[in-house]
Amino acid sequence: MPIFKKKKRCFAAGCKERIPLRLLMCGRHWAMVPHELRVEVYGALDVWQSGGSPKAYLDAIKRAAAVVTTREKSANVR
């Protein structure tokens, strides 16, 4: 199967949405991540892809997933 057709699951906890490999989360969940953190995720990914450490990227995606989890929990409480 060509790489552009391969899919993976959204990185948000419990989401079963299938998304392209190049994305971190489905559109619904990515929209919950604050703009500043989205910029941080992309910046850290660029550093890693340029030969730097993946640590900043891994930290940023964990924080992005945590934000989504928190926002979904608060939405379910209402």
C-alpha cells in the first residue's frame, strides 16, 4: 500500500478516528489544542527531523494529548 494511503489512529486517548500518518490527531481533537501548543509541536518536530533530540517533540505531544483529555472531561461533566 502506498504511504499516502496508510492510516493510523488519532493520538487523542480513546479516539478511533483513522488519520493520515503525517497527522498527530484528527481535526476535531487538534482543534482543541491551543494555537501556541500546536506551534510548539510543529517546531519541536522540525528540530527532531533536522537531527535534533525528540525530547521536546515527545513532551509537546504528551501535553497536547493531556489538553484534549482535560477538555473532553470538562465537556462531559456539563
